[in-house]
Amino acid sequence: MTPQTAAAKSGEAAPIVLREDHGAVAMLVLNRPAARNSLSQEMIDVLSAEILRVRDDKAVRALVIAANGPGFCAGHDMKQMTARRADADKGRAFFRHMFESCAAMMMSIVHLPKPVIAAVGGVASAAGCQLVASCDLAVASKEARFATPGVDIGLFCSTPMVALSRNVTNKHAMEMLLTGDLIPAQRAYEIGLINRVVDSGFERHEALALANKIASKSAHTLKIGKEAYYRQREMDLESAYRYTAEVMTENMLARDAEEGIGAFVEKRTPKWEDR
């Protein structure tokens, strides 16, 4: 019985984040469909905790992030934020905590030593677009749309900008940030925000297939590669080559590299030990 089914039978509210296990792939599903899966503080906290559980679960080799309902994620919960303007400090402490904890959650996706794939079936706007951009890969349905529309309500998407600008070129990022326009999935694919566009309703299936393909590789090798990728891209060219040469040297000495190269030479399937 899924957590959602159990909650429904008990009369309790359904969990705001659901977890499904598909063999070596875990799927976290945002589950506030009536609120377009907006990131309330509670949603951020639960999602952060679930990502940590995935990190520590040795049976999980890849993660998919999906969402229930017509929208993937509408960004921060504006009703919750507006309510905190009644605080003595006009909400300053709450706003700071929320933005900082959301940033930490996004970084936990980048730092997760396992690949993360977004499966997007609806609109991903503001921090929802940031969530997609923070994942290593993204699959979207033809119906998906993407935007950083803060400029339309007087709240520039400054934190979503961090992830967005690390996925697409400067001019494409600035156009999204300055206009707030929704862009279709095909355009998101063309500018590099997502990897694949599929028929509506097939985004989870495609994301799981991609995750399973990646999960068949050495988990130790994936961990090394993902960490090195994000570290080197912030370095100058010379430093990046110096760093990655050292990474490859250490990787070459790992058991799985020895096994993988041996299997290639001997024309057999490698047997990973994830070390």
C-alpha cells in the first residue's frame, strides 16, 4: 500500500511528498496538486529530508523527481509568504530562512552522489523551474512549460536565476528572467534546459528508463564523475584540467575501473562492486 493510499483510508491528509521505489531507482513525487505543488516551507523541509534518505540508501542508484496534478511546481507558496508579512519584522526572518533552506535543498540535489532526473508533466515556474535546472537531467512532456515570472509580480527570480544560468546561455536566461514568459517544452529543449521531450503522460516512464540505464553503471564511478563535473565547471581551464587529471588517476586505481577495463578487453559484461 502506498503512503497516499494509506493516508486516504485513514482519513488523514496525503503526504506532501511521496516516495516510490522502482528497483534501483527511487522516485520522489511532489503531492500538493491543488496548490500546483508550490514549495511551502513544509514541502522544502520534507523534500530535503527525503533527498537525504535517498543519499543514505545504498539500494538506490538514481533518483527521479516528479509531481502529481496538472502542474509540476509553481514555485514558492505566495499565500504562505504573504501571511508572514503580519510578523513583527514584516516577514524578513521567515523569508530569509525559506530562501536559504530552499537553496540548501537545491544544492543537496547537485551534491547527491547519485544522478537526479526531473520528470516534468506540467508548468515549472520560478523555484519550480529552479528545481528542474538543479537536477542533472530532465525529461518533459510536450505539454510542459517553463518560466521565471517573478518580474511580473515585482519579485525578481534571483535564486532560480542561479540554477537557470548554469543550464542555458546568458541571453536565453536573461530573456526568461526579464520577460517572465512561459516557454514550451520544445524551446526548453532547444536552449538546453531539458534533455528530452516526450508525449504527454510518458515523462515518468522515459525518466525511469533513463534512470535505470544510468543505474546499471558503477555507482562509485557515477559518484566520482558527478562530483568532478560540478567542481570543475567553476574552475578556470588550467585548474580544471589539473583537478580532473588527479580525479582520473584516482579513478583508474579503483576496483570498478580495473574490472570495467578488463571486461572491455575480454569482451564480457562487467561485474560492479561499487568501489
